Amino acid sequence: MKPIQTFLFAVTLAGPGSLAFAQDAADRAAKPGLQIELNDAADVDGTCRISFLVENGLGADLSGAVFETVLFDAEGAVERLTLFDMRDLPTGRPRVRQFQIDGVPCAGIGRILINGAQTCTGEGVAEGVCMDTLTLTSRTDIELLG
């Protein structure tokens, strides 16, 4: 059996949803740039904990990535402006980053806007590349835009 056939066979054994997940991961990996997915939003003790899946496809490690972020309430009004520090992001290795939004349940957040990159540093990383190549998606009811 050829290696690709072995991979597809293993994915098929894992279930039909696994093949879609593997294809989604392959599509993201093939796309150069920085991908941020709002993966989860869960209420924890009256606050909203949001989880991001971040994938660095820039071809260079990021030693720091901090994004200016605007949270909008369910009615569309600005709730707060804050910074999300994604820390270091090695190239080709997905990272999950979590943030707790104090005093706001998840139902109170309608949209999250990545307003800009305050910091985007790494050896060989061009200025502006974090925002110029940014792709945003959401698996939640909260819209992620930039």
C-alpha cells in the first residue's frame, strides 16, 4: 500500500468527520500566512472564555504576536477594546490561546474585530505581514472579523 493510501485508510477508520477535519487542516496548512480561528466560547463562572486556534504559515517563527481587539456586544455596540497576546507562534505548529473576558457572558459578545497587530515580530518577518496575510474563521456563534 502506498503511504497516501495508508493515510486515507486510517482516516476512514476514524469516521467520516475525520476526513473532513483532515482536509480542512490540509487546506489551512497549504495557505501561506497567519490563520486565527475562534474555536470555542464557553461561560466559566459568569465570564466568557474564548479559545483561538492559531496557525503560523508565514515560513518564519513569530517571537511575539499581540493583536488589538475590539469586542462588540450582542447589539453591535463596542463593549471594550483590549489586547490579545498570542505570544510566540512557531511556523507550521498550531497553538491554542485562551482568554477570559471578565464580566461578560458569551451570549453578550456578538462580534470580535481584530483591529490590528500591535506586535508582530520574528527573525525575517516583514513589517505588516501579520495583518496582510491574516485569515479569520469562527466555529462559534460569535463572528470574527478583521
